[in-house]
Amino acid sequence: MSEHKLLRILGAGFGVAVIIGAVIGVGILRTPGEVAAHLADKRLILAMWLGGGLYALLAAASVTELGTMLPESGGYFVFSRRAFGDAVGFTIGWTDWIGQSSAIAYASIAFGEFLGALVPSLAGRETIIGIAIIVIFAALQWSGIRSSSRVQEATSLIKAIAFLALVAACFWFGGEHRAAPMPVRTEPLFVAMILAVQSIILTYDGWYEALYFTEEIRDPVRQLPRSMIGGVALVIVIYVLVNAALVYVLPLGVLAGSKLPAADAALQLFGSLGGTLVTALSLISLPPMISAVMLAASRIPYAMSRAGLFPQSMASVSVRGNPDVSLAMTVVLAMALVASGTFKTLIATASVIFVVNHCFALLALFVLRRREPALPRPFQAWGYPWISALVLITAVGILAGSLFSDPRHSLYAAALIAASFPVYRTLGRRRRETPG
């Protein structure tokens, strides 16, 4: 195994950029229509988006305690293994790696689709474009964490500015609603709120990405909380502003019936040019997401290998501070998913897996507080145990809602979890049979 180590050179700005890059994407351009259809009330819509952000913020505060207590790269795998042992840790790491790789594949194909919409001659070549964009970012990250972190910060800044420009345009040019029928809520209010909050919290997913780089942050005790809290807070501001802008421009009936409300708002403001502008905004949102998730995903098998649960070669680090073998395997997996076309099923399955992993991370907080009270905790979860328990109960409720509303992908998630056990046993057997 290489004697090089991950470089401790990242700051809070990178952590914020990773969270903005991973979270803000096409979802916020689509989901407001679904939420409006459930709630049918402007003030309730904005309140629920703020509430979903508050959930993400409180969850971030809870798991940040784990990150500063165990400042190692690898994210949820590190916490789950410490709290529950190798077998559970392996399962969390295995499913997390596949889920993150599926997200890379999904975003890469979406990039190809939006690029084809802007450049018609490229239409129908989404798979080739998707693989090409993965290779481009792999080459960039292969050059080292210094250059790839700068690109992450720059592209995330561009993305944030682009979304704020959409908000400014809506408030500057909008406000004159055309007549439209008011939406009628078909579910009881409580059910409508549950369905809306499920969509909203999934749109906030990715709020935890800075945790994967704790070992590379210069001063994790100070910088990780700034990254996590600051990144999620900025996402909340952008999401609430985007929804306020859409409500300002579109009649509630139009918003509730829209599959892509950002495009409808742009169409009303700028005519036929509006669709092109939103397509360009969607295109801008994807490279920072691909970059952030690829960086995070490559740290998972690296951490698992270093713990002896994956082949030892995946723990090698280049002089540039990059886990090259782990990055290569992540890229191969993502490209294979793009080529196979299975990533759409896997990303839907991964959305269930991610909630399961949130639950285990939050459970790890309770387990380690009780079992290892002497561990240093330079940052402590806000309002522990009550707020952390509330976040955990909410996550379990979202998981239960997923099992009820999407049993197919929930079963796939269970199958993916079950598949980790024979892999774990096989790799364990090989470790025991390997001399030394």
C-alpha cells in the first residue's frame, strides 16, 4: 500500500462548495410543482420548504458531532463501523458507494440530455456524453485534490449565482398573474403535508457531503461545523427564495400543475427564450454535482480498504493526495451504470438507501454517546438528545413513507443491502487466507 496520505489542505469554503454542488440541482426546478399540488396554499408551501431545510440543518448539526469526534474520511461508513462493527459498517459503506456512483451516472446522463436539448446535433448521444463527462472529471480529480477543490469551489459559486439570478429575474420581471383555476387539495391536510415533506427532504439530500472529507480539512474541529451549517443554511436560503419567486410569478393553479415550474416561469417572463434559459441553468447545475459526488464516493472504498474490508490496493494515495485506485473503481462503476441503463432504477433505490444510512448515522450518535462517553466531542449536537431523536424519528417516518409509497424500490434497496452480506463474507474469507 502507498505510504502517501490524504492531504489536510481543505477549508470551510470547500465544504460549503461540496454541499451546494451536491444538493442544488434539477430537483429544485421540478419539485416545487409537486409540493404545490399537495399543499395548494402559498404560505404553507414556503413554510414546508423552510421546515424541510430546518430538518436538514438539525440533521447536519447532529452528525457533525460524529465528524469532529472521528475526523476520518469515509462519511457514514466510519461512524457505522465504530458504533455497530465491521459487518454493519461494510453494509453502510457498500450501499453508500453504489448509491453515490448511481448519482454520478444519473447526473451525467442528465447532462447529456440537457446538452442535446441545447445542441440538437448531439441529441440521442446521452450515453456517450455521460461517459465523456465522467472521464473529464475523473481526469481532473486524478490531477490532485488542490486543483479539483478549486474547480469545485468555482463551479458551485457559478451555480449559486445562476439560481439567484433566476430568483432576481422572477421578482424583477414577474408579478402579473394570468387567470388560472385554484388547485384543490385532494388529500387530508396531514397526508398532504407528509407527501410534500418527503419530496422536499429528498430535494435537500446531499447536505452531508462535507463529512466525507473530514480527514482532509485543515482544522476539522472548527471548519467542519462551518462547512456543514453554512452549506445547509445557504441551500435553505436559495431553496426558499426559488419557491418564493415561483409563487410570485406563477398562479398557484399553474404551479401545482407544472412538471417543470422553473421553465413555465421563464416562459412567462422571457417567452420562447425562457425554455432555453432553464435548460442552460439545468446544465450549469450538473457539473458541480458530478464533481462533488465523485470526490465523496471515492473516499468510501478508500476508507473501507484502510479498515481491511475492501482490497488493500484501494487504500493507496498518490503524492497529489488522491485515492487513485478508489477513484478509478468509482469511475468504472459509474460508467458501467451509464452504459447499462440501470442507474435510473438504482438512483430511485439509492434514495431509500440514503435515508437508511441517515438513520444508522443518527443511531451511531446515540450508541457512541452511551458506550464511549470519554471520546472528545469538540462540537456537540444541538439539543441532544431531544432534537437528535426528533430528527431520527423524522428519518424513520420518511423511510416508512417510502416503503408505503414506493414498495418496488424499497424491495430493491433491501436486496442491495442483503447482497452486501455474501460480499462481506467472501472478502473476509480472502483476508483470512491471504498470508500476512
